[in-house]
Amino acid sequence: MTHDDPKHIAIILDGNGRWATAQGKSRTEGHIEGARTLKKVVQMLKSKSLKVLSIFTFSTENWQRPKSEVAFLMNLPKRFKKDIDELAAQEDGIRVLFSGRKDRLSKENLKLIEHFESSSQNNTGLTVNVCLDYGFKDEMVHVVQSALKAVSENHLDIKSLTPDHLEDWLYQPELPPIDLLIRTGGEKRLSNFMLWQAAYAEIYFTDLYWPDFNQTVIEEAYHFYQSRDRRFGKV
Ligand code: IPE
Ligand code: MG
């Protein structure tokens, strides 16, 4: 059974801390290495027919980590600004989008997000959807608020509500559904990540820690995907 290559891959990148501990390094060094890995992976995926890469960089639950680690993670967009700008400026440069809550981010990060999104908006290369302060339950609240607003303003009749309407209010409504979801780091759970968009995703788990993610695992994940019979509920 072969079918088209995935158009949308989503990655739950996990294991930065354990990678660092195993190397006798600090957790923050694991996050730096994880960000470097992300840059490499974007480069590797550019040669595929992939349209969208969604990445889970910081969850709505990650605020509960120690303050110093949260601050370090929140500083990564600034630290890697040059690298992200480079990926966008290349021939067939990436288009950058952000998904997540905007009300808890610093002014500085909001400015960076605006910079990355606007400077890359006309790029036709891989779309990289960065999920930051992202949680599906919060995205659902956003969807429901929008739906209630539409009803109260008489733009929507409750009885005619369909899944397509709801999709219009997702953070990034124009993105195609996730075909292949990859989670590194050995855990087998979805952790409140893009549950609507992943409704029919094939799910690939690898024990590798995110900083060890490489071309071989990408090929394995593609091979896994190609071997799946995607029936979408049909026979
Ligand atoms: C993933 O690695 C990075 C983030 C999503 C913030 P972790 O920081 O969760 O690494 P482990 O799971 O502790 O090894
Ligand atoms: Mg983890």
C-alpha cells in the first residue's frame, strides 16, 4: 500500500532534558541542542514534498516548570532569531506561523512573532507552524468563543453548525490536517497537542531523544507512513 507522501507532519519534540542528563549536561544545554536539531530537521525536510511542519515547542502546561527553565525556553526565539531569519531568507525559504495563546507572552516575543510571520508571509517554501504556549484545550476555547460570538451577532444559526465552521476558527484554519504525527523521547501520549488536526493522523513514536533526531529516523517515519493503509473510516 503506497500513497502520497505526507503534506503535513507534526512533531511533539520531547527528551531534551533527558538527553542532557545522559550527557552530564544541564537541561538548558539540552534545549539549545534541541533548537539546533530543529534547524537541521527543517533543512532535511525542505527536500521532501512536505507543505507544513507543526512543532510543539512550549505547551500551556510548560509554565509549571521552574521559572528559570521557563525563562530560558522563552528566550529561545531571540537566541535563534538569526537562524530563523536565515531559513526564511534562503531560496525557497520557510514561511513561519505561530499557534497558541498570545496573552501570556512577553512584548518582546510578540514583536518577534510579528517579525517572523510578516517577513516570511510571501514565502512559498515549507510552512513551519511553531506551537508556542499551545494547548488544544485552549484552542478549543478560542473556537467556542468565536462560535458563540458568531451566534450572538447572528452570523451563525446554531442548528446549521458543522465541523467545517468550527475549523474556520482554529488558530491556523488554512493548514491541511496532520498526516503524520511524530513523538520523540519514548512517551506514547498526545499531551493536548492538535487533537482536532490529528483526528486521522498516523502516529509514529521513537525512543530517541529529540536532540538525537536525524535523517535516518525521518526515513523510518516516512517508511512507516507509507506502509499504513489510510481508510479514513471506510473499508
Ligand atoms: C522537550 O524536552 C522540550 C519542550 C517541549 C519544552 P523536555 O524538556 O520535555 O525533555 P524531558 O522530557 O525532560 O527529557
Ligand atoms: Mg518532556
